[in-house]
Amino acid sequence: MSEVIKQSAIPANVTAERVPESSWRSYLLAIFPIAGAILVALARLELGKAHFPTDGALILLALACYVTAAAFLLTDIYAPSRFLQRAGLWIASLGAFFNLSSWGVRWIAAREREMEIILRNGGEMPWVWRYIPFANLYDLSIAFAFGAALTALLLAHRSSGRIIAALSLPLTSLILTLAIFIGNDFINLPPVLDSYWRPIHVGFASLSYGVALVCFAIAVLYLLKDGVKTEAMAIWTSIFALAVFGSISRFGVFFTGKYTASTIFTTAEGTHISLPLRADIAYVGPLLIVSALLLLGVIATFGKYLASDDARARLWGHRLLKLSFVTQAVAVVALMVQLKTTGDVLARIDASQYAQFGEWVLKQSGATVEQTAAMSQAQLQQVAAQWIAMNGQALQLNLKSNPVELAALITALAGTFFVILFSFRTERLRAALPSLERLDSLMYKTAGMTFALLAVLLVTGAIWANESWGRYWGWDPKETGAFVAWLTYAAYLHSRIARGWTGRRSAYFAIIGFLLIVFTYLGVSYLLPGLHSYA
């Protein structure tokens, strides 16, 4: 039977990879989104915003396409169908089209917003680089998602690249989901950051992140193809989920048993501000604690199975993993529903936060650090109470309350889901994957591209920093994170070229490198203050 499979699979792969390579038509999946987005931008300029969908609406369409395409391509792995494969790839291309189109429409909207301000307040005509939409984490996220989708589509012209797209697109969907949670409000950057190096630097950042995401997907598939047990993968995804549970809600879930979400205040200009004043969200904390206990059980049972080949421990590990997936899903749903429906926000705010919130209020009003430090706890609480008395009725909760935390919870849920999926007919999945040599080659090429793009990112960032602050390097947390990620990919290439490291060791390098990029992209902004806190 195995010989029959090999004989039927190998010629198909050879044919599928040789014929399209010499034809530009094989890259239509990647060409269409770019050409189509340019036409959409021109149409938006001609028709105006009154007769055109917003960038937010286009992002929702892109997310729907990515999720649908991922579902088609994942189904095609277990139940091969030419229709599912072709439909999945073209729907993914349509998603990339909507993704890039949203960015172009946002660029034009930013220009119109700038022009309205100039007409109202006076000032010089802005130059084109000024309003390119690379100003905050939302802009970076939609460009990050497009970079990942484009890379996946460029690889999809070969049959070996289509399965890679099946894993890359769900990850791309998570990035767009985060963007939607963040919200598409425009922000005013400080004049010191107004430089044509900004879009160049952030553009290379988004491309490097996108290629790194696909490299990560290839590395995971390589480990799966190479025989790494899904139970071992489950241990690592469980550790990741535990880290997420422990870090959200100001590291308070495990200590207080509660989950709290930041309240939102809308200014007179319509800008949404996330306040350091958190409201209790019922049920979510206990559900996350139950999920954590189940995941600890997963780690213990699978650890025992891997150490002693205990079949009973393996069985219980999979049961606990599925139960954890259910409790995580219920927690995420409970959180999202309450963020959308909670009305009386003040009743959910613990007064013990008032002193800390009072410090924030004083900082926003222009008080110096010395003036704030000179005030007693009672005075700070009074400042907070006065602010809440004046503005408390305007406080609200919504999906923008804690976008990074919500996206992290969904990512942990997705990690658990994929381990469960990989555990279903694992041998059939491994047989459908490209050869180890092909996966290793693709991993090497995408890691090399990531290394090059990160190098350009660091160089352009240093030039921009010198132009803005008069120094090339300041060891800002985000600068340092990007540098460490670049060093990791440099170590990957060095170990491969100088030491001949391939296979699993290279895959582990690629995974670590991408995790460092994710920490630079999100963790630094979320956990560490710095000059890049706006993005």
C-alpha cells in the first residue's frame, strides 16, 4: 500500500511543480491582490468616501476570506478535493486583496483627514509620506497579515506550498483579529516622528514579520513530518497557554481568581482611550483557572506517556486537552459577550484601584513626577473619585478594552485546537505533507529572507532614530527585541552553513526566532514602556 501511495503521489508533485514554474500565471494568486488593490485605491479617490466601504469593513471581509480559505485547505488535507484546494487558494487571494485594499483606502482616508485639519486650522500642505498608514499597532497588524498572506500565496504555486498555506492562514487570521480588536482610530504622532523613514522602516517590519510567520508554520510542519509526537506539541502549547493566563489582567488571574478588563473612555473628538481602571468580568477568571488546572494535567499525563510509553496516561492526556479546549472556548465567549453587553461599568470597578488611577489622572493633566509623589494615598483616591464622578457615566467596555489580552487568549485557544487537530489521523496528515527535504529547503529560504528583512529593519530604524532623536541606538525595548530576533536568525544561518545543522535543530531555531518576533511585536508594547509604546 505504501508503495502505491508513493508512486501515485510523486509524479503528481513533480508535474504540479514543474509546469507552473516557467509561467507567470502560476503567480496569479499573488499578483491579483496587488493589482486589484491598486484599482480599488484609484476607485476610492474617484468616488469618495461616501460611496465606498471603509477600511474597517474591508478588513472584516479579509478576515472572513482567510478563515474560509483556511477551513477549505485544512479540510483538503484530510479529504483531498481539487475543488477545495482551488477554492481555498483563490479565497485566500481574495482575502489578501481585501487586506491590501483596506490599507490603501485607509491611506486615502488619512490624507483626507489631514486635509480637513489643514482647512480648519491652517498649515502647510502635507507631503505624501506623512499620512501613509504606518502610525500604530493597527496599521502594523494589517500590513503584517498581508505580508504573511502574500508569502503563503507565493509559495502556493507549488503543491508543497499549499499545505503550508493551510497552517499560515489561521495564524494570519489571528493577526487580523487583533487588528480588529485594536480598532482603526487614527492617532496623531509626535512631530519628531514625522519622517519619510517611518513608512520605510515599518514597511520592512511588516514584511519581515509576515515571512517569519510562514517560516514558523513550515518549522511546525517539519517537526510533525519528522515524527515529533503531537503529545510533545501539546505540552508546549499548554505551557504557552499557562503563560498567557498568568500574564493577563495585570498578572492577577492566578492570585485573585478574577479577570478584569480596562475601561474605555471616549473623548469629545471621538477618540477611544483605554484607561488603567479595570472592571471585573464575571466567570472568566474561574474558567481560566479551571483551564489552567486541566492544562497542568495535560503536561503531567503526556509527560508520563513520553517518558514511559504509558497508554493510559496518553488517553487521559487527550481527554484533559479536549476539556481544556472547551473551558478556554467558554471563557473567551463569556469575555466577549460581557465586553459587548455590560452596561453598568462603575459597579464592576474595585475602589482599591483609585490611588493608582489618580496618579494617571494627574499625569494626564500635566503634573510632574515630584508633584504626584508628594500627594498622599487619600489625596490620589480623591482625585480619582472626582474624575469618575464627572466622567463615570461615559465609561464603557468593548472589544477594544484589552485587545492584546483577548487576542492572546484566542491564540492560546487556537494552539490547543491545532494540537487536537494534528492528533486526528496523524499518520495520514504526515503522509500528505511535503518531504522533509522540501520543508527544510523552504524553511531555510524563508529564514534567510527574514534575516535580510530584519537587517534592513534595524538599519532603517537606526537612521530614523538618528534623524528624530539624534542617536542611532538607544537600547529601547523594541529595538533590543528586534536585535535579539535578528541574532537568532543569524545563529540559524550560521549553524546551518558553518555547522551543517539541518532538520529539527533548524526548526527549533525558526520557532524561537518567531516567538521573539511576536514578543517584539506585542509583548514589548504590552509589558514594557518605551519609545515604541504607540505601536
